Amino acid sequence: MTTPAVGIALAQFAPGPDPQENAAAIAAYAEEAAARGAGVLVAPEYSSYFVTPFDGTLPAHAEPLDGPFAARLAGIAAETGVTIVAGLVEEAPGDRVRNAVIAVDGSGVRATYRKQHLYDAFGERESDHIEPGALGAPETFVVGGLRFGLMTCYDLRFPESARILADAGVDVAVVPAEWVRGPLKEFHWETLVAARAIENTMFVAAADHPAPVGVGASRLADPSGVTIAALGPGPGLAMGWADREAIAAVRAANPALALRRYRVVAAPSS
């Protein structure tokens, strides 16, 4: 049986320190995405609250999964019929917060992922403010017969993060990000999105912050790594379509997942 294609929209916007303004921006993008036939809208990492550089305000603006930001997203999803994936600064015990990604439809939060690989690189120390996510089963949700799986930003540099999604039957890896600008960073971003799609023969939908903080270049890659929707450095909405038949065709020609001789296992705690 043929599975209908699912429209995936990428909302590239710059979240700020006002959660209500951030939710309003997502609402506008969700309305546009729905009008264009999208079933899923992907917003960036830290969509609920963002300041740069990070400071002591993060805990004061952290929310629970049933807090006002998630509730507002559920309302937007109910109004538009679009499942929304967005970054949430989630409250946590202690001095740090969680960098969470939530998938929300009109009924509420359907999947939650806490970033496992924190951005302690290129002179940054995300772990000073963020509690790393616990290892566990992949977080997935289904829209239009396709299974979507969650990961976040720096996770792209760890191929295992996408491979465990493929092992869980994911058709589309969803990557909210705040990919910081810097030398070669846009090249790394575009290459890694394509690589995760190619090696797992699945779609990858990645949404970033726009310039000047992020590289922008939000994109949807198909199972061959070809970019089928993308944005430049500024704010905007891009949209493409994903379907299981495209995945099946690529895997018939390149059965790399079936031919591999290694499996992904969690690393022991250090």
C-alpha cells in the first residue's frame, strides 16, 4: 500500500528571552505551514527561551513538560493540525536545566528528547548550564504513517545518535539546532545533515537559528542525502515532502543497513 507523502516544514527563526513572543513566532509559521499542506513543523533548539551567552537566567525561565510553553504549542497544533517539534528549556533539579526537544500535537506532548551530547567544543561549555540527557530508548512519534525520531544539534556529530533512530524504524530524523557560526561551521552543518541521511538511508529535517548567531541553512535531506528544501541565512520557512516509498527505493539500491556488521550500544558511564 502506498503511504501518502508528509509535508515537513522548517521554521528558521531567532528565539529570544520572551517565551510568549517565541510561541507567537511559531504560531505564525505553523499557520503558514498548514496552509502549504505540512503535517510537521520543525522549530529550532531553545525555541522557548534563548539568550547568548548563556547566563543565570536559564533556570528562572525553565518550564516543565506540562508548562505554559508546551500548552501553547498544543493549542497551536490543535488550531492548525500540524505536529510541532521545538526546543524547550526544561526545569531540572539543581543549578542546571535540561535542553529538551518536544513533539506536540493537539493532544499534548507526544515525545520528549533531552540532548545527550552537549556542546562542549569550539570554546563553548554547554554543560556548565545544561544537564546531559539520560541514555535510553529513542523518542519517536508517527505522523501520516511515517515515524519521526528526535535528536538535537551537536548530536549530528555523533553518527550513533542517528543510527539508533534508524534501528528503531525511524523514517525521518528531526534535528532542532542552534548551530553556532564560526569557521567551516556551515560546511560542517550541511555535510553532517547529508551524511546522517546517506548512511541511514532516511530523511533528515534540521532547523537552525538564523544569522548572526546561527548559520541558518535549515534543510531537509532525502535518503540519498540530496537537499530537497533549504533556507539561506535569514529567517523563513522551507518545506519538502517525505514518503516511505522514497526510502524503500534507496534501500533497494543501497541496502547498507542490512549489510552492516556492527551494532550501536550505549557507552559505559565515565
